[in-house]
Amino acid sequence: MRDVSIIGIGQTPVGELWDKSLRHLAHDAVVAAMRDAGIERADALYVGNMLSGELAEQEHLGALIADFVGLRGIEAFKIEAACGSGAAALRLGYMAVAGGLHDLVIVCGVEKMTDAPGADTTSALALAADQEYEVTHGLSFVALNALLMRRYMHEYNVPHSAFAGFSVNAHRNGAGNPNAMFQSPITAAAYQQAAMIADPINLMDSSPICDGAAAVVLVPSDWAGHGRGAVRILASASATDSLAIHDRRDPLFLEAAYLSSQKAYRQAGVTPADIDLFELHDAFSIMSALSLEATGFARRGEGVRWAEDDGARIAIDGELPISTMGGLKARGHPVGATGVYQVVEVVQQLRGEAGVNQVRDARIGMAQNIGGSGATVITHILAAE
Amino acid sequence: MRIARNWRTRQQRYSLVGEVCTQCGHKIFPPRDVCPHCTQPAQLPYALSGRGEVFSYTTMTSAPQGFEEYLPYTVALVKLEEGPMLTAQLTDVDPDEVRIGMPVEMVTRKIREDGEAGQILYGYKFRPLLERQTAT
Ligand SMILES: [Zn+2]
């Protein structure tokens, strides 16, 4: 196995981008990443995407985007693992370079969600869940997360307001990210007054529907040199759990997040204490709490305590900065692109290019992308060269 | 709605037919042919009683396509007394009265219909356990 480094990153702003098609979004991110890396060719392109078939009526994204960005002829595929598609594409790119099959790989995550009517998008997102035994009973993806949040609040005797700090922190950091969908801070009071979607989940617990694309360029670390841009992938690990929440041994424990993070810590030779910042999958605030518990940053039932005091301990200057560029909540959650955005943002932090959101002395960063309500979880740990 | 898919799951939707593992004895629902507890083949059908309790719940105020007309409705994770958990709608209950731990029982109800001329899907929902049954 060869060590793998990221030598280029690119991203589009996240939002309701009515003037940009799926292929244009991917183009903008890929071209920016290639320019950042200083390359004009590649051996392969892997595209992370969840919903292009449902919402853009377009599949076959590998060839489509390779051609559209001027790379006609190279190997290119779309990878799908629900909201974990972006990190799944990165994992595939990592395996190709680490295994010596390719030397120069581009990974792009792209999602175009806002062309379709809201009800179509709600139904499409539910494809991540078990069609025959969850979705058929009329559940949306939000409802599945609401079942987890309600149980968590019951089992650990936690009020809804205890989660406010996750949302406040994300929006505080979104305000410093020019690519974020939401760039205004919110207060804990605004969090509690937000409109209910599926009790106890309200609008401020949920990440928004949006468009966006992000890309990275991978090479063997031997090639990367020790220039300004190179960031090494210390670990890449994924794991699975049942699609349906009702099939899990313990619905409040994200077993796949536990398994993939444990594998990643072993590969990287680090412990949670070594992580300087953590881009976690805050699609819903309950997911932040469950992720922190499964990855070893909190004991069972205590993940939510990281949100105390408006998230002071998870802020940029806190003990464990999370969602440092706004996270899924404020940067936005263009589902199949999210895993690549997370890694692009970790690279920004490790290069010292995160602007007003820069985490001081950031050396090791972790990104964790979750597919569905926890069925696919992919963890990457990166380090400055 | 896909007619053949709904037909294939009719025993599960009407009668909660799951499986029992002949190796370790665990009851399994929905059926999956491989026991999740001991990973041995488990294909012996087993009909569950339909009694259980609410593990968690939420009331939906926006719905996926095809369910808009039923809003608002309450969905739940139901822990069956034989062990397995499933996902279903609650019925015959005021959403404000639902509680975690509430005893419930299965009933067969309309899940949705596909317009005036389309297919009607029936299946399990759960309602609060009736008094007469708690007494026996
Ligand atoms: Zn068994």
C-alpha cells in the first residue's frame, strides 16, 4: 500500500443555485481542484452522488462529468451510498491510489436538489431508508431521525433545548464561510422557536435542501512533495449497519460510526485526543450527539453535553472544534456532495486557509460522513504534511 | 405503488409473519432469512402476536408523496413482546396521548391508496391495547 495525499481542492458555493445544472456544478468544482493541484490530466474520476436519477433525471454521471470537464476517455464511475456517497467516492479513489492502480485520481461529490418540487425531494431522500419496512408506512427521512431524537431525550432525560448549541455553533461558523448556504448566526432562542417538522425535530435541527459540488485531487504521497498544498490521508475506513433503525441491536448507538472510526484511529495511529477538529455529519442535531458518542468523544448519553453554553467547547477556539465551516446545518447538505465538502474543509483547516474560521495549530483533522440513518459510515483522518 | 412488491409482503403486512431461528431461538421481523443474532440460516415462518409497546414516536406535519392526505399522522418504533422491533403508524389515538412505553396492539388498516382507480395498500398499524385484552 502507498500513502495517499490530497494536492488539490475545489468547491462551489452551496445553496439554491438555479442558474447551475448538475454538470456545471461538477465542472466548477473539478476544474477548481485541478487548477489548485496544478494538473491538466487524471487517470480516473469518481463521482459521489445520491439522487441524480430521481431529481435531475440523469444517471451515468461518471462518463457525463469526465467528458464535460475535458477528461473524455478516462475511467469514471458514479458511487452511491445515500448521504455517504461523497466519502464513498473518496474511499474508492483512496483505494485506487493506495493500491497502485492509479496515480492521479479526481474525486467529485455533486448534488442538484432544488430543481424538483419539495415533496419529490422528501420522497427521494427516503430512498436511503428501508423501502419495504420503513418508507412504506409513510415515514420521511426526518421522521426516522425524530424517532431517534425522541428516544434519546427519553432515555437520557434531556430537554430539546440541550441540543441548541450544535445549531448555534454551526451557524456561527457558517457566518465565516463564504461558500456556506447560511451565513448568519442564530441564537439559542431562535433555535427553540423554529417551526416543527416532525416532533421533536424542528427546522433548526435540520440541514437544508440545496445544491453544491466539491472535489479533491489524490496522488501517491511520494509525488506530493512537501509543498504548501499537500495533506496526507492518514486513514480511510468504512463500515455498515442495517438500513432500518428497527433492525439495530441498539438504535441509539451508531455501530457503523463506532466501527469505522475505530478502524480509522488504528490506521492513523491516533486516539480521539489527537484530533484537532472534527467535521461530523450534523444532518440533524441528534446525529451530532450520536456521532460524538460512537467515535469516542463522549460516553453514552453525554454527546449532547458538547452543545452546552452555545457550543463553547465545540467552537473554533474550543476543545474540539466541529462543523468548522458551518457543517451540514449551515454550510448546507447537498447530500451526495457532503462527504467531499467535509474533507475539502479539513484540508482548508490543515493548510491554514480557513480564514476567520481557522482553527489554531490544526495538524490532524477527522471527517465522518454518514449514509442514511447510520447504515454506511465512512471516516477519514487527514494530517498536514 | 408496485403491485408485485406489495403482493410479496402480504403475509408480513396482514399477519406479521416473521421467522424464528432454529439455532438460537430468536424471533425475527421483518423476515430476512439469516438470523441477525447468530448469522445462521433462519427461514422457519413464525407469526408474531402483534402486541408490544411504543419505543419511540413522532407526529408528521409534512409527508412523502402519496401520504399528504393523511396528515397529520403518528409513526412509531414498536417493540414487540417477542423481541423484534418494527416501524409502523399508530392509529385510533390522539397524538398528544402517545407515550414511550405505551402498550399497543396490531390492527389491519389502509396504509394508502393510489388515486380513485389505483391500488389500495392495507397493512399493520398499531393502536393502544384495549382494556378487555389487558384483563385476560
Ligand atoms: Zn439465530
